[in-house]
Amino acid sequence: MKPYAYPDQNGHFGKYGGNFVSETLSHAIEELKEAYAHYQNDPEFIREFNYELAHFVGRPSPIYHAARMSREMGGAQIYLKREDLNHTGAHKVNNTIGQALLAKRMGKPRVIAETGAGQHGVATATICARYGLECVVYMGSVDVKRQSPNVYRMKLLGATVIPVESGSKTLKDALNEAMRDWVANVDNTFYIIGTVAGPHPYPMMVRDFQSIIGKECIEQMPKHLGSDKQPDAVIACVGGGSNAMGIFHPYIPFENTRLIGVEAAGEGLDSGKHSASIQRGQPGVLHGNRTYVLQDDNGQIIETHSVSAGLDYPGVGPEHAWLSDTKRAEYVGITDKEALDAFHYLCRTEGIIPALESSHAVAQAMKMAKTMRPDQSILVNLSGRGDKDIGTVADLSGADFYCRPSCRGESVKGGQVVEFKR
Ligand SMILES: *Cc1c(COP(=O)(O)O)cnc(C)c1O
């Protein structure tokens, strides 16, 4: 096994990553770097982090053999890492706990966060309620509408949700706004970033907190596969890339395991309406680091699209850019339609309602399994549950059994139940 020790001490993954922030933030970043360098090796910090993961989140999350689905695909065995079973419904909470524990130790009483699908906002609001921290969440106004159950959840948990009206009114704009808040309130405020993006040390720190996912898999998979076997492929969806880095990172030294990241191909990789930053982007600087960015010839950020709010981001964590260039990981695209089909398929076949983000990874597993042998195996990171998405799915399916607040008073298709054909 080859040793892997990235990033370097300045946060570089090859030519990616680094630290592109204004003068006003450099002090806060230094402070954070020092705190993380100290506490990541502090036995009391590690003990509290592990305690919270076990007793508040419910870890370890199980790995489930999707036997019916595997049989129907007629190829490789498909296993699901059940991050959807975590408290708050996704992998996001792993990272949120780590950063909130740092905030407490650094004496910052106020926490801010950005959110797309609302999962990171909910996880942050949850943990702030638990630790008695003030919580402000920035969310694009488009996402506020399409993820309204999560907005209400955050409010129930005592957080303030600020809708962002600039730009495309989605995740990147929420991130910009949160950065602005941080600059203005840096003395008493800790910024909990929800993915492996942002300036160093965030991409490394978030990856480290999320690596619990892959570490558990390395223990759990041999129990399913026998002897000391690991899966032939690990698949995860990539928005900013935190659930993917969390499961990929411990697997990097296992060279017989392919690592496959799934970007949102939206209406198609060549339609101009997607969020495939690695496959269709160019190197550039976004949100404090160098990475692949969806931009035009003048360096202007291109509007992105995905049916899933959590993948709708024009950049990607710098470590993914590096893993792609070095070919240790492969990156593919799954369209909105393929993801929706996989969503319905998993509901009907395995009794699991997946997040639309995670459905992209499931769709890729379904495609690949057919090309592999039954004695081979695929491990999918099922990053979250789909409760938050049922309004979106119902709208797209023309069903009226679930009515979002936004559709009240309008006429909707009567009496139709979603018909899903295998
Ligand atoms: C936020 C989210 C994602 C995308 O974020 P990553 O940082 O790429 O993991 C994927 N799945 C779910 C369920 C999410 O909530």
C-alpha cells in the first residue's frame, strides 16, 4: 500500500486547495488551523467526538446487502452504507459535531452555516441546540422553496434561516453570504462549512471528520464478503464532495478498490444544465481554494442545475480535483432522470427512500453492477434519506398526495398516484 499524506501543510493537494482569503479572514483561519492541529490529537476531544457519534448520531451506521436489487441487476452484489439512518438523516452531522466541538473549545458562542438541500443547516441547527450555541443559516431562496420541510425543521430547532436572493439563489450564493457574515463577525463567530470546500484547513478537517464513514466500512465489509475482502468499487455522489471523501479517504491505499464519484449531469453533460464541475469545469479559484470550477471564458461562474439541491454547486472539494487528475478516483455523471428512476426503484425494491443526491450513486451502481460478475461487489454510500425530497418528487411526477406550502390554493392534478414502471 502506498502512503498517502495530503494535503501539505499549506493545504495543497498538488496544484489544488490552498488558502485564498481576504486579509480580514486570515487571522480567523490561522486561529482555526492552530485549534484543529491541537485538538485533533487531544484525547479528550477525540473521546467526546466518538461519544457523540455513538450516542447522539447512532454510529456505526450499518452496511446493508441490497440482495433483491443485486439479483435483479444480475451482476455484482450491491451494498449500501446507511448514512441515511444517522440522526438528522444524512452524513452531514458527523462533520457538524466535529466543528461544533471546536467552536465550543475556541469560545465562539455564535455559529453560522450555509446550506443547499438543508441537511447541513438541519445538522448544524441540531448540534447548536444541543450545545447551546446561537445558530444562523444562510440558504438560497430557490432552495428555501424546494426544501421547505428542512427550513421548518431548522426553525423548530431554534435557528435563524436567512434566505439569500443574490445570484442563482442556491448553494454557492449561500456560501458567499456566510463568508461575508464571517468577515463582519469574526470575533465571536465560528463558520461551520458543510463540505470539503473552502480555504485550508476546511477541506482537510471536514474530510477527517467524515472519514469515520470509510473507516467503519473497512471493518464492516470483510464481515459481509468473507476473509479480509474489500469491495471492488466504492461509489458516492459528489456535490462539494464530503460524503465521497469520507468514504474514499480510508480506501485510497486499497488499490484494488475502484473509487467512483458521481456528479449531477442534470439534463445531460452536454446540455449546459448540470453541476459536473470535474467533468466540465476548468481549474479556478472559488470560495477560498483552487479547484475545478464551472466557469465561462471570462471566469464568470456558470449557473448550475440539478434536481437535487445538495449537488447543485459549481465547484468541488480540491482533493477530488487532485484524485481525478492523478486518476486514483474516476468521475462520472448521472442525469436527473436516471437519479429519479433509481430513487423510485430503491423505494419499491428495497423499502428505502433515498435522498435525491444519494440516488445518483444508486443509479451508477445499477449501471455498473450489470457489467460485473456476481462474485464482485459494489459499496454505495447512501448519504441521506429522502424525506426532504418527497415534495420535489411528487411535483415532478404530477402527483397530488403531497402538497407543498407553495402549491396551496393552486390546482394540482387530481387523483393521480405515481405510476412507476420497471
Ligand atoms: C449535502 C448532501 C450531499 C452533497 O454534499 P457532499 O459534500 O458532496 O457530500 C449528498 N447527499 C446528501 C444526502 C446531502 O445532504
